[in-house]
Amino acid sequence: MEKMNSQCVLETGYLSLNKQGEELCGDHVEMVKKENGDRLIVLADGLGSGVRANILSTLTSSMLSTMIDGGLSLRESVSALARTLPIAPDRGNLAYSTFTIVRASLDNLVIYNYDNPEPILLREGKELKIDWVSAELEGKKIFFAALPFKEGDTLVLVSDGAVYAGVGATLNFGWTRKEIATYLEGVANPSVSSKNLAKILVDRCLNLYEGKPGDDTTAVVLRKREISRCNILVGPPTNSDDDEKVLSSFFAENGKHIVCGGTSAQLASRYLKTPIVASLGYLDKKIPPISQIKGVDLVTEGIVTLNSLVEIGKDYLANDDLYFDWVYKQDGASLLAKALYEEATDISFDVGCAVNPAHQDPRFNISISTKLQLVDELTKLLKQMDKRVHVAYF
């Protein structure tokens, strides 16, 4: 089982750009999460671009992750792949696929790197040089490193599309690895999730390519971060006699407390003996205004806001195109997205199943099943984001 007593958790995220004009990406990322919380990450970069590169990188990353997950050591797996991985004589003896393998626990990192750009490790906001050892495996020069992984550390893997960004366009010789490391030192804020840090880096590459990537480009981010808990109350309990018990349990939990829905807000207000301060300003025409209750971190409307949050979550798991929109906005859905997608590692939902009289008007087509369906969909999205989620119904 995953180490629940630890004060830290491993967080991963990645994003890729396809080469201009290609439907498939020549880079491929495989991630395996072990029961104890350890991570296995493989980034493979197939030679060339398009379908062939995609097949090569997918096979390489899948073979490596399968062998290692099946019990072979990293060295044995790398050796086995190196024996079968051909080179292209007509391309200067380049490998048909390069790769980086990372095995991470809450205590340490083990990295093997074959012809991909050297991974970047940030500690306390600055690059920490990795001491590499080179080894000849099946005639191929592969670099190896083993090192401690400390709280707040961030490891970034990139394919060579990142270091080639801007060649012949915005930059003469591309974006060097050193420049990428310096850029990361400036943007790798602890409040930014791994997925969003990958988004920021890949978006910078896209800008350097002037919107037309000259190569497949991938960024993979692994962070060891402190656990951050968030508790969300959605709706009143089925039995009103349980109100006090549910609210007492909800506010006793550590972490942020968020209340979604007007009836839930009234319950919280009565329990805390603090009035609701309503906001009349619509920061987004599509999202109802938020409110304030002293003792609650965020108070939002229910169904409409949660539906918008789900749509943001779907985009986050895809290309994260909306990130630079919601990360700066202050409406209820955007603030919820920041709390759940960006900041939280552990999320608890307390879901009341009482029927809301305000939703019984047939003109609005809202029922208790709508709310439960939204919570279920949101839970699935959060688990895909590698969040630890608990849901309780009342």
C-alpha cells in the first residue's frame, strides 16, 4: 500500500507537442505507479517524426516499463533493450529511439539516460548538478545516476524538441539545455502543479517555434511535494438530523474547507454561527458569484460551477489549453480548479443526498442524480490526475 503516513507525495505530469503537420507524436511517455507510491517513468523519443517515430517510441517505452514492472532490474532491462534497439547507419548511426528511465521513491531517484537531453533537477529553486556515471551496455553509451530525492525537489525530463526550439527562427542555435534550466528556475513555483509546469515549459517551446513546432516536443515533470488536503461539502445530508454530525466532521478535518451550493452554505453558516456575505458581481457571465463565510476558504454555487469545473478538468487532462485562462481568474470555477487541480494532493468529498426543493422546477431539468453524476465524474478526473480522493455520501 502507498505510504499514507508520509508528509510528502510524488506528483507527476507531462505534455507533448506534435511536429507541425503530424497527427501522431514521435515521443511517448509511460508512467507506472506502484502500490507503495513509487513511480516508474519512461520517456522515449523515436527517430524522425510521424507514424514510424510514434511506433518506435511507443514500443521502446512499453517494453522498458513492462520489463521493469515485471521484476527485471533497471540495468537488466536497459541491457535487454540495448541489444535489440537498432541504429540508423544512414542517419549517422543514430538510435532508432532514445530514452530516459526514472525510478522514483519518496527517498531517492535512479535515472538511466540514453541520448535524450540530460534531465534537470531543481532543489530549492536552483538547478542541482547530477553526478552521472557512464556505462557501455551492448555497445551503447548510457548514463546512470542515483541520488536522494528531497521534499520540494523537481525533476524535469525533455525530448530534444525542447532544445531545438527556435532553431533558424527566434534563435540561431535553438534553446540550449542550460537556458531551459535557467527558465525553469524562474517559473518552477511550488504552487504550480507538475502538469502545469510541463504546460508552461512546452508553451514556451511553442512560442520559440512561432507556433509551428519543428520537432516533437515533450516535457515530463516529477515533484516530491508536501501533502495538501482539501475538503469539499456538496449538498445537505438526506436526514436533517445528521446536519450537526456531518458539519462537525467536515470542519474537524485538516486542510482547506470548500462549500458548494446555496443550501450547503446555509448549513455551514448556521453551524459556524457566521453570516453569509454574498457577492453580486459576476466575474464570469457563465459562472454564478462566490460568497464568503468566515471559517470557510471558498463558497461557490453548486451545479453550474461544478459542471464548469468538470469541463476545465477534461481540458487539463488533455492539452491543458485553458490553463492560462483559469489560473488568473477569480470566479468560482477557476478558484475551485486552482484548489483541486493545482494545489491539492488529497481531496475529500462530503456529499449530501437530500433533494433540493429549488431544483424541482421542471423547467431547469436538475435533479439529485445530476449532482451525484457531477461528483462521480469529477472524482474520476481527479484520480486520473493522480490525486488521492475519498468520497462519503450522507
